[in-house]
Amino acid sequence: MFYRFKAFQPVVDVAPIAFGWHGNDIVGRARALLHMRTSGELMAAIELVNWLLDAEFIREECEARLASLSGMLEPLPVSQTHALDLERIDGSVSMHARNLDSASFCLSLCIGRVDLTTYDKFPRPSWHELFAVLALGVIDRAVEDEDFYDSLPKQSEFHHLWRTQTRVADWLIEAMDAVAVAEGLAREAASDV
């Protein structure tokens, strides 16, 4: 899954109405962690996030962890960011694997294994900033989905809003995951100083 800032500008745009206050909360929290960064730096940061998520060692490890989850779930490509359906194994519901299938989880596998200082386009990078940028990149994907649903014929305003919110809910969960990790890493970095 490649993230970009095509439908949502990370510094100036507001989250659409369909996202409710949750979307605005995620955007505000991510921006608070990125307040010293320029728009150009955020574009470079999302490129770095994409490169990290596409790194072969990360894709292989994410797939291996998914496969080992229960021994019965099929591994998904790292580009899959939606929740896995609950699988029924021996009549019981298996563990929900969304966290192992999320971009945040896969990006967390890079911490301590990748030297960020060699990436010149994003000076003095920190892991919490990359997770905050990931959250905004996920919001961009949600905005794209909302724009798509806005282009479809509307049966009713209620149906349209329900359909849109149902679809973007997965993205909002993913974005909340990323911004929560970002905040945790920022607190950890501040306590180390």
C-alpha cells in the first residue's frame, strides 16, 4: 500500500465531515507532532514511510508473523491494510489479526533496524514523526474513498453518509493506530532526554 498526499494536504486540509470529530482529532494530534515540519518535508517523509513498508525484510516478516498467528490464516501482502475477517477455527473465533496486518505494525518492525539519518530529504527524522505522517497518509486514503462515494449517485443523504462512514471507518482505525503509536514514541523520546 502506498500512501501519498493527493486528496488531503497534510498541513492545511481539514478532515471531511463524514469522519466526524474522530477524523479531526487524528489530524490534529498528528499535526501537533509534526508542527515544526514543512509540507515538503512531509512529502519526503511519506516517501520514506512507503519505502520502509515496501522493504523486502519488512514484507517477509509481516507475512511470516501473520502466517504464524494461528498456523491456519493465509498470509496477506503487506499492502493489505483492512481488517482480517474473523476466522472460525474448531468452532471458536480466532484472534483478530488487524494489528499484525496494519501499516503501523509493519512500520514498527523497522524501529531499531533502519538508520533514518541517511535519508537527506527528511532531516533529523524521528520514528514518532514517521508514524504521525503515516496517520495523515491513511487519512488521505480515507479522503479518496469519501471522494469516490461522493461521485456515486445518492439514494438518500442518510444512505450516502452511512455508506461513506462505513467505508472510511477502517481507515480511521488505521490512522488512530498510527497516531497513537506516534504519541507513545514521542513520550518515550521525551522521557529519555
